Amino acid sequence: MMIDTHAHLSIDDYDNIDEIINKMGNNIIIVSGSSTKYNKEVLMLVKKYNNVYGTIGIHPECASDASEDDLKFIEENINHPKIVGVGEIGLDYYWNKENKDLQKEIFIKQLVIAKKYNKTVVIHSRDSAQETYDILKEQDLHIKSVIHCFSYSLEMAKEFIKLGSMLGIGGILTFKNSLKLKEVVKEIDLDHLLLETDSPYLSPEPYRGHKNEPYNIIYVAKEIAKIKELSYEEVLEVTTKNAIYQFDLNSKL
Ligand code: NI
């Protein structure tokens, strides 16, 4: 079995959602919300497809538009049996530098919700490694977390792992110039890594530049196997076990 731990499957991006979900067979997809509009789509998908689970949250890029109602929506739906976390949430200082305080506020409010309901958090963090780390540490959460699309240094990887985070590894790993990420994957034990696509974005080679889909995690798994000199089967087995643990899927599968 394999699990794509992070995908966005919206009707705004795909007219063949049925097809790409069915292509996964019995393999699991965890779809991630980013705003109330998309959180509602996540709920529709998890209800419709057996092999789809979801997380709901407000993405940092949507922080400026976020209202109390949006946070309330998360709380009202967080205990749906197929909602396995709060996400994606976090900080993005690459695209948005002007509202850093607001991003932090919305991020922390959602961490508090996750803690209250003991849910995993899926974290988007770009150009904000230290700030993200500091918030997670200060909040002293004792909940499981995933740094999705991990893009930071090996040192930061080790620090996040000490906090109990797992690292989401996606298509970027297959790009020739992604030397930093290849180093992280080489040095970090497989027990801390998760497979993800971040569909529709970041297609791995050989599909770079095309629209991504969950099945493409096979190319990420193959690249991890190559870098770590392990078999493809072992990479699938261990990363699947990791995802089941980090999203508490055991009782649900
Ligand atoms: Ni994402």
C-alpha cells in the first residue's frame, strides 16, 4: 500500500477527479484544505471515496481573508471520522511578507484547535523555518505534525524531528538541482519521511511541468529508494507505516 499524504483535488483544477482517485485503487490519498471553500470540497471527497481522507484548515495565503466563521467551520467538522488533521496551516513569508503577524495569529489559533481535539497538524512553511519552529516549540503542543513539502536544511530537519514532526517529501526531490533536499533524504532516517504529491502542483520527473496527481508518488518513492539505496518496496512499506502512525489511521483502515 502507498499513501499520498498531501494533495489538493479541487474541481477548479481537475475535470477527472474520479479517474485519478480510482487510479490509486486501494491506496490512500489525504486531501488538504486551504480555505472554507476548499475545506467543504475536502469533506465532499472524504464522504464520496473510501480511499480518501482529509485535513481541513486555513492556508497562510488565505490568512488575510480568514474570519472567525472560518475557524468555527474547522472546529465544527474536525471530528468527522475521515478528517485526520488540521491543515494546511502555517507561515509563508515568500509570497506574503506584509502580514506576518496576522499569519502567526491564524496559525496559532489553528494549532490550539488541533491540540484541543488531539489532531495532527499539516504545516506549510516557506521562508519561515525559524518562526515556524519557534511557534511549534512555544506552543508545546504534544500533537503530531507534518512539515509538508519540506524544503529547509538538514539542520532544520533534525530540529523539527526532535519536536516529533515528520517530513513530507514530494516531487521536488526528483529535480536535478534539488541538492539540499536530496541531502536531507539521504541523511534522515526513513522512519521520519512521508510521501506526498501536493497535486496539482510540483509534478515529479518525468512529468515536471504537467499537472500532478496522487499516483505520481511512485516517482518520489523511487527517487527516495535510489538516494537511500533501499528497495522501492521498502520505501513504500515504511512510509505507509509512518503515515498510518502520524495521522492515526490504524483504527480507520
Ligand atoms: Ni499543499
